[in-house]
Amino acid sequence: MNSDLHISSLDLTEKRIHRILDPDHPLCREDVIWMLEFIKKKVADEDPAILDLSQPRLMQNFHFFAEAAMSLIHRRHYYDQEADRLRDWLREAAYGLY
């Protein structure tokens, strides 16, 4: 039963990530925060997926994480082009983690 709950939780997480990264989904501040929290937790938990990433790739992930976080700090609303750029930064920041 516990493994079923874990699989279900993974499915929900993956569905939410795909929805956030979908260009047809209107990106909101809560989505960005959720995605940044997801990435932060993966790093804090030392997820094994991180070990598969090269140091240059990890640096890229961090760079895009920082871009997304700074964007969140400086903007209150996202327009189409900005939302697309932010979505790309989130995708790159989470590379290899889901």
C-alpha cells in the first residue's frame, strides 16, 4: 500500500511539472514557487538523479534556478513572452531531476 501511495505521489508531481511547463498553461506565481521548491527539495535531499549530472550541467541548473528566482522577486505579473522565458528557465533548472 505504501508503494502505491509513493507511485501516486510521483505521478501527481510529474503531472504538475508537465502542466507548469506546458506553454498552453497560464503560468502563475504559485506555479513558479512550487517548481522552485521542488528543485530545492531535490537538491536538499541529495536526490540520486543529481549524481548523474555533470558539474557543468549542475552549474547550468543553478544558473537557471537563479534566473527564475530573481524573476520571481522582480516581477509581479508575467506576460506571454516573459512567461515563456520563465518556463524555459524552470525546465533547464529542473533538468535531470524528474
